[in-house]
Amino acid sequence: MKIAVGMSGGVDSSVAALLLKQAGHEVVGAIMKIWGGGSAPDAGMRNACYGPDEEDDVRDAAAVCSFLGIPLQVIDCSAQYKDIVLDYFSREYCDGRTPNPCVVCNKHLKFGILPDLLAKSGITFDRFATGHYAQVDYDEKTRRPVLKKACDTAKDQTYFLYRLSPEQLATLVFPLGKLEKTAVRTIAANAGLPVHDKEESQDFYCGDYADLIHAKENGNGAIVDIHGKRVGTHTGIWNYTVGQRKGLGVFQKNPLYVVSINAQRNEIVVGEKELLYAKGLRAADVNMIAATLPPRVSVKIRSNSREVPAAVIAGHEKEIVVTFDQPQFAVTPGQSVVIYDNETVVGGGVITEALPDAPCISPEL
């Protein structure tokens, strides 16, 4: 087959391209340009997928493609990235929610606009591949593609891919899905890939988030306790997230955490840790990959959290209600809840609210 590989300039996408070429496929590389220009937040800022060092990543991708003897297409997606990802990022933070730009970028840019623009440029291909740690299988019974976890559970990236549609999954290849990260590094080094020892990208953006927020007029505001008493001053609600403890500048006998964010009042509400445990959550804008919703599942409420057992009930208008077996800490509006049935991704949605059902105290406290 002819396979287009979404390159990033990093080791994972480079090894994905290498493996596909070794398997006998015709391979073409494609990389997005998403940096819109402007001043660099910090001199020498690196290790972010969005930033002024993008040209270094493009050069690295070009070096890898030259080494592999495959062409590289550079696709300017900066306007679409601003309209879809950056505007969403700004809007969510200004509305008191914590966004997940990687989820939105994957759905709309990396697995949507990038392959579409590549095809429109005259490059034909049968499949689209990336260096994500995930697997795509096919369910003969339901006759639809299935998204499954990577074999390397520590690197599994399905949390960020749950919004992909069955139609998108049917066109995708994840060459690293069955590999451990250490094996990928070894393959890159043994092959002599120019990026075999390159550091991984650590964040979506390593500068000050205020640089990406449009509505800066909110500015400073009050930090209040759960009774409405002012206990401090915040530096902009976009600098805070539910469950945050450090950097509040509020000192009391017992440690305080961000309990909620009231965008309309420009307030950060703080309280003690036990107030942050919830028995469940409500989520909207649900995307289902699997054909059915099992009565018993496990869920992740943030990318770096462990899976926990839960029950999920489907509601109206793409809503779900999730009930945890054990109360969970810092259920955060704006983040995603992703549903798993063993190794299979069932789907997920965007968290709209925690459901404490009375103050919930974790057994760990």
C-alpha cells in the first residue's frame, strides 16, 4: 500500500515511517506547520508541540525522510489550528474549564485536516499512519473498526484518540502499537535515524498560558472559600484548575485546594481536600466508538490518571452519567472521561460537572 505518515520530527513518527518502509509499503511523510508566528515566550523554549521552535522539528522530519529516501510534504495548518484548537483553548479557560487541546487537535487537525489537505495537494495514499501508541483492530461481529490500547501501557495514548470516528479509524495505521518504547528507541538507534536520541515533547505549549488567552481583561480576581469569604487574590482564572494546591498564595492551618472556578464572578473557590471527592460525573459531547455501551467498564478522568471501575448510563443529547465504584479526586470540567472495556476504547465525552452526591470522603483520608 501507499501510506502517508504524519511526521512530528520526533523518534516515534520516524520509527513508524521506517517500519512501514521496511515492510515494503510506499511511504510519504507529511508534517503540519501550526505555529502562527509572533514573539517567542521564552528564549530557547523547547519540548512543546506548539511553539517557535517548530522549524527545528520540520528540519528534523526532513532529515529523517531524506535518510529513509521518502518525500516529505510540509502542510501549513496554522490558520486552522488557530481557529479550531487555540480559540477552543482560550474559550474554555475563560469559561472556567480546563481544556485538553491534544484531544481536539487529534480529531480535527492531525487525523482530519492534515490528511485532507495532503490529498488535495495531489498526493494519493491508501492509509494514514502516525507514531501514536495505540492499535486499530476490526470487529467481525459488528463490522466496524475498534480502537485498542497499546501493548506498552505506560505509553498508551488512546485517551487522546477517543474522539476519532469509526470512519477515521478505518483508514489508520499505528505501527508502534505492539512495541515497547524502549524497543522503539533501540530500533531508531540501530537504524541510525538522525533523531534516535531526541528528547520527547512534554507539553502542548511550554510558555505562559496567558499568552494564548484572548480575554485577558478578566485579570486578577478574588480567591474565596466555600462560604464566599475572600481569602486571597488570583492572577487570572486560566492559571488554575480544579484540584490545584500549589501556587494559590493562600496560607491557612489546613491545606486548601481549588474546588471550583466561577468564571462569571471571576472567582477561584478553595476548600479542603475532602470536598474534591466525587462519586460520579456528568459528561456531554459524547463520542462512541464501540457499537454498544457495556454495563460495567473502567474509566480515566485525565490522561495521567489510573483507570477505575465504574458504571455508565447513557442520557439524552450525547450525554452520559458515570458512577465510580470509589469516589475520585478532582473531577475537572473541560477534561475528558474515556471509557474502556478491558483493552478496547468504548468512547468518551467532555466532563461538565462532578456529582458529589453529598460530601464524599475518600477511604484514603
